[in-house]
Amino acid sequence: MLSTGAFNALLKTLEEPPANVIFILATTEPHKIPATIISRTQRFDFKQIQAKDSLSRMTYILNEKQVDYDEEALKVIAKASEGGMRDALSILDQVISFGDDSVTLENALLVTGAVRKQLLVDYLTAVMHNETQQALVTVQEILADGKDPERFTEDLVNLTRDLLLYQQSPELVAQIELDQVDDQFKALAEAITPQQLYAIIDALNDIQQQMRFTTHEDVYLEVLTVKLAGLQQTAAPATTAAAPANSAELDQLKAEVQTLKQTVDQLQTAGVQAAPTATKPVAPKPATKINRKVNLGQVYPVLETATRQDLSALQEVWPELMSFLTVAQRAVMHASKPVAASQEGAIIAFDFDFLLQHTDRELTDALENGLDRLTHKSPKLVFVPIDEWPQIRKTFIQQHKLTGQSTGETPETDQQLSGEASTDAQTPANESQPAPVVEQAKALFGDVVEVKQD
């Protein structure tokens, strides 16, 4: 969150650091740190602590303090901390306070707000077997314990994810769940299909979005339960009906093939041979070119005030600007360059249209923030294809009749893009009608301009 001035002040201190001082800079956005700061520091990337490591550390602390604990409770706390050791110790301290210097599973579930995994497995088992009433009873039991409905849906999403992973890699799930995989979980993983799990995850995702805008979350849970049970009910008949349908279609195809064979045999007997069918080569379809419509309403205001000085200033900081981007963003901007600039905006041309399709708001914000740090200005960026840029600029020059004046560029640049400008520039200026560049110089500097013929 440091500004450009603050970074410069910090850089001055880092260049001549005191001997007894160590600076520790922490950030979640390292790409926003200037290269001058990064080159004078050592970088260390911190990752989330694994649940098993959190569990081991909490076990060590409780053993040192001689506090009684339930290992299942520690597993619940380790999973709830989501990789943060400080959060795990904070939750552990609350659980100890609740249990009078003891750690129990009930207190751990109460503090974390988590739902007992046994109830989640019972709920999904009832839903899978279309036991709507039993599933509703489980929901009422969970709500009666004061559990948060949103936390319940989140725990259900995690359970369905574990079931999907267990079907592919049981060892991975055993590591994630800290060996909390019982026989009922294994039976559910074998009975439920991946397609059913996909449908459950989609329904849970929809209900989570709707819960954000309601105060009756328990009603949404009941509707979710009925919907999930209905999904399993409709999926079963579709599976059983598929076989007869496929069988009937196969019999029909066999009958048609047999009829065709009989027809061919009759023609051969009559002495008629099938003429070879000339196959006409199919021309390959031309590659579809992705065109992105250029917003001329944003391009023209930039060209009206664009100057060569602004473009040169932007080109100078362009390589350093790329260091503020992520690797993926630099890959998109690798084949681009600024072609016009003013105090309020800049036009960036892309060599390939498909790269232009990957420009989004996040990339634009990163570029504008980087320009703000480097130039203390935040111009509005407009993206155009490089193959359309000459025509865009030529049209602008013709419409505004300001060749070599509005863009602030030299007449030689206009010659490359405007045939009319090329003719005018190559014709010697008459004494009665001076060249446009002379008129522009007189307008800027007044009578002090002295015209000399070459």
C-alpha cells in the first residue's frame, strides 16, 4: 500500500541501511513492488501450513501443558484453521476455555461451527436413496444444534469433493481428512456416481448464491433437500430406460443393414455393378479470424490531444511497466506497443487479434496503476489491432483535416498513412501559400518565425 514517494524514501534508507536494523517487508501482491526495491531484498514465499503439521504442533503444546484432549477434536480444529497456525492456536485456546482445561469434540464443533461429519454422511445417504423425510429430519437436527445453514452447505460441498477424490485417489483423501475416513464414508463413495455428485455440487452452488439475499435460510435448506432427492429419483429411471432404447435402435439398424445386403445381391445377380463414387475433396475451411470492434469514440479523443512528447515518454517507461505485471499478463502484452499518447490517454496496438481478446479489466487496472507509479499520471488506455491502426489514423486525419497538426507528429509520419499528406509534403511550398508546418510554427511562436527556402 506504499505510494511512489514512500517507496522512494524507503529506497534511500535501503541503500544505506543501519547496521543494527533488519527490515521485514510483507505483502500479498509482490508484483506491485518496484524492481529497485526487489533488487535490494531477499524474497521468501510463505505457504499454508498443512493440517497434519498443525495437528502435530497442537498435540505437542497440549502434551507439554498436560491438558487432556480428544484427537478427533484436534483434527476438526486443524481443518478449520485452513493452513493458519495462529488461527489454529486461537481456536484451540477457545476450546480449552469452553471445556475447563480439556479439549473435547463437542466443544470443537461448537467453537468452529462445523457440522459433525457423521451427520453429513447420513444426510447424503438419505438423499441418494430418495429418503426425503429422513434427510429433512437430519436438517432439522442440525439447525436445532444452532449450526449456521451457510456453514452446513459449505461442509456439504467439501464432503462431495472428498467423495469425488476418494473415487480417484483414496490415499489423497486419507491425507486431507487426517485419516477420518470410516466405513460409512467408503460405502457412500462406492454407491454414488460422479454424475450424481456433479448434480449435487451444482445445486449446492446455486443455493449458496440465493442464501446471501435471504433471512430464511432454513427454508432454502429444506427446498434444497427436496430438490436433491428429486434429482436422484429422476436419474434412476433414465439409466434403466437407456438399455431398452439402445437395444431397439440396434435392432432397427441391423434390419436396415440386412435389407441393403439383399439389394446389393440382387443387383449383382442382374449384372449391374455399382459405379465408383467420385469423392470430391473438401476444401479446408479458412481459419476464422477473431475481430474485436474498435471503439472509435475512445480512440479519437486521444488522437485530438496526442503529442510526440507524450508518446516518447510512454515508450521510455514501457519496458519497466511490464515488470509490474504478472507472468500471464506479460505474455499477453509481449506483442503490443504504444502508437499514440496524450496527457489523458494512450493507444496500444496488438500484433495479434487473439491476444487482444485476452485484455480484461484486471490487466487494464494493472497497466494504469503501473503508469501512475512511473509517471504520476493515469491515462485511459485504448487497445486496437495493429493491422487496423493505419486506417484508423488515416480516417481521423481526413475527417478532422489536421494532417501533421492534431497528433503533434511530424509530416513524415503522416505521409506513411495518408496519400494526400504525402503529395502535399513532397510539393514545394509557394510563396503565396506557405506549407502547413510553417503555419503551425507561426501560430505557436508568432512573428519571430523567419522562413528560409531550402
